[in-house]
Amino acid sequence: MENPSILVRNISRSYGTVKALDDISFEVPKGELFGFIGPDGAGKTTLFRILATLVLPDKGVASVEGLDVVKDFKKIRKILGYMPGRFSLYMDLSVEENLSFYATIFGTTIEQNYDLIKDIYCQIEPFKTRRAGNLSGGMKQKLALCCALIHKPAVIFLDEPTTGVDAVSRVEFWEMLRRLKESNITIMVSTPYMDEASLCDRVALIQDGRIMKISKPEEIIADYRFQLWAVRSGKSFELLKDLHKYPGVRSVQAFGQSAHIAFEKSILSMEDLHKYLIQTGHENIEIEEIQPNIEDCFMELMIQ
Amino acid sequence: MDSMVENIITVKNLVKKFGHFVANDHLNFEVRKGEIFGFLGANGAGKTTAIRILCGLSYPTSGEVKVGGLDIYSQRNDIKRNIGYMSQKFSLYDDLTVYENIRFYAGIYGLSRKEISTKSAMLMKKLGLEDAKDKLIKDVPLGWKQKLAFSVAIIHDPKIVFLDEPTGGVDPITRRQFWNLIFEAAKDGITVFVTTHYMDEAEYCDRVTIMVDGKIAALDTPSALKKTYSASNMNDVFLKLARVKTVA
């Protein structure tokens, strides 16, 4: 990749005996919406902190817009927007005060870059005199995003912006990120929600400090090499147990009212499975062939 | 409806105000004994307020609430003995070991010394934590912590356990293992009252209620809700109900 916006090469970082990041490498081109998908403790936050010049790596090199995270940290901080997972707002300042505080720190004003945040800010502007601490979860995240954008950064890092946020606000937040992408800002975002992966241009699936896979979401799905059926019956909990016992089944995972079973291609017959489930006392059995989703793929990579 | 159904929680006209703000606006619902009851809603819809009242941590402004047959105004301490509670934010003490945490919670819930030693041995075996017995909680992976937190929340065999976003942030396999623990507890007769932002988990519940703006907008089985709102999954149901109001 020529002149990537974010470059990470062989980065490792430990805390005591815990390896938070273990030899991570990847590149993100300018203007990409790049997702880090993985559970808590996978190493996502450590990586963000290294790229945001807040933590030094033990090994490896990393750069943002061609600037080295160790040598050029002061320059990076000027062109970077960072929305950390835990803290980014002053709860006892109002919506507007938070925003102008961040603008002032970066030597700019709300008016100067209003265009960039307009779409998002207009939704919370009616409450601009309200203290940030009294906003709902979804609105806090919108304000925090505005604060991370107010100095018109070249790159933004969003560490779990949708954790603990309800399904409606999550959809809205991602709509905002898609629109933001049009201003050619590089966006790196992390999330524990697998369904959000499909909204990124490319994703890295990360677990225990290692990247299991980096690809376009549709390619991750295309690379899934097992056959997958969704099975339903009236008794979901028993169904999971009984499917586990069925010979040839590689994995059984609950997905809402269905169970997904994975197996080597063409080794099972629907008719036989149907018979087996009737014998084990199930009723209203439905079996259908399905395409995997990102969560199926993630779990498959985890058990490999 | 089954005439044998026994209600373990009854809520009639529950209102909770903070100043002029109405967090719970005339809630009416029942939770049946032994069911897994999903309590959903957007951020700020009033879920936490209602849970705090049901757990005896806060008084309603008005309304009639009974938990396990006990009155929320006059029998709060008895209620606390009969319920378990676990939240994502806080559950275990980081600087105590696995065993110390179990002993601590069992002690708080009034288990005898003998009960504590048999229960904790059983629990550690069940969770495969025997080798981690003397590890500090802060050194235990999140997935284990959450399973342990759930187990200590029901160590005193409560009638009801309240789970407030128990699976936030854990990996997809651990999330499913956690639900197996929930199913097992329900099978043993414990009523489960659970909140979540994962809509696939809403489908694991026997019945689901969706709160919007301090009111109950829907309450039914997941399949009935999907039918009513012509939705293919609970996520669509949720979006249809909760999207109407967003910025407020």
C-alpha cells in the first residue's frame, strides 16, 4: 500500500505477563472505514492508545499519516481525533461547553468547522445547555463524536463508541460514520458487536492480542469453508444439546430462536437429521441452509 | 392463558418521578414464576429505574409492587433476601481471589459455614475454576468473571435473579455459554429478569417487554411480537417501536 493513512508493523505490547498485543501488522488506506471487531480484553484499546501516542509499544513501528507514533507524537496529536471508550466528556459541563472546550484546545472554534459536525450536532443542539451527565447514552456518544471532530482531524479513532448503546442509537451512529467517510477522513472504529462489522469497508477480527483475520466483510463470509444450517424446534435449549450429540456436527451455536450447525460440506442429510430430532422428541422442526454471518465466522476462527 | 400460572412479580400503576421528569409512567406487568423475562428499551427509557425499585433499592412515587409476594414498601429487607442481582458494571471485587469472592457473597446472603464450603466447591467445579481458586479476580478473564458473577448472584437459591446487561462486551462464544447458565437456572426454578442490548438474546426469553419513554410499549412472547409488528427478528421489532422517538 502506498502512503497508508495508518501503518502498523509488528507491534507488541505487554502489561506484566499479559500480552495485550502480539506482533500485530496492518495498513489502512486514506479515507477507509476500518473496523476492529473483538471482545473486551482482545487488545483493541491498547492498539488505539499506541496509535494515539498515549502508550509506547514494546516492539514494532507504527505511523499515522506518515508520522511516527514515537518520534512525531506532538504532530500526530494535532491531526488526530480520538474518542476513548471510557472518558471523553466533562459531565458537569453543558453540551455546548464541552464542544467549545475541545475546539479551544485545538485552537479553533465551533463556527470554523461547523460544517463537518452539522449533521450530528443538530440532533443534540436543542439540548445544548444541558449538562453532559444528564444526556442519554446515545446522545453522549453523539456529543463525544462531535468533540473528536471539531478540529477537522485527518484520522479519527473511535474506541467502542456503541458499547452499552441501544439498538436504535447504534444504527444512527453508524449512519453518521458512513456520511463522515465522504469527507475523506480515515476512520478506525472498534466494537464488540459482530453485526457492525458488515458496515465497515474492511475489518480485523481480533482475539487475545492477535489478529485472526483482516478482510472485507463479504470476503470473510466467502472464506467460510463449512456448510451451515439453521435448525429450529419448539424446545430451543434441548435442541442445542441434542444437536451437539449428532455425529458429524462440528459446532452448534444459538442464534435467537435458531441453532446454527456447521459441518464439513455435504456430509449430512437434512432428512436424517430431521428423523433424529423427531426421535429425540422435537416437534415443529425446521431446517434450512443458510449463509454464514460475521458472528459465525468469528466463532469458527475462535475454535480453530 | 394457563390458569395455573403463578406470578412472582406484580406491578400495578407504578410511577416514579424525579422532579418533573417521569421515569416510569404507570407501568403494569406481571412476571410469571420460572420464566425468563426480557426487559428491553432504549437508553434512558426507564429500565434501570424500574429494576432499582423491584430490587428494593428505591421507592416508587406511587403504585403497587410485589416481588415474590412481598410488598415493596414494607418488606424491602425480605425482598433482598429473596433476590439475586448482577450487573455488567459491578459484580466482583477485583482485589479478592475467586474463592474469597464466593465466600464473601455467600456470607452476605447468610449461608452457614458448612453451606459455604460445599457450595463454593460445587461452584468452582461446575465452572472449571478449581485451578483458579486463589487467583485475584483482576487476573481472571472477563468471560470467567461474568460466569462467576452470575453464579454468586444465585448462590443463596433466590426466587428471582435480576441481570442488568450481563453479557456486554464478552466474546460470542462466552455470551452463549452464559445463556446456557441462564437456561439452567431457569430450569432449576429461578425466575430470570434480564436486560440486554443484544437483540438475538431477546429471542431466548419466554416473554419480552419493550419500554419506550417510561412506558411499556409492548409485552409478549418473542414470536407473538414478531407477528404483531410483521418483523423477521427482534431487532426489527425493537427498531419499529423505539425508533419513533429518538432524540428526547
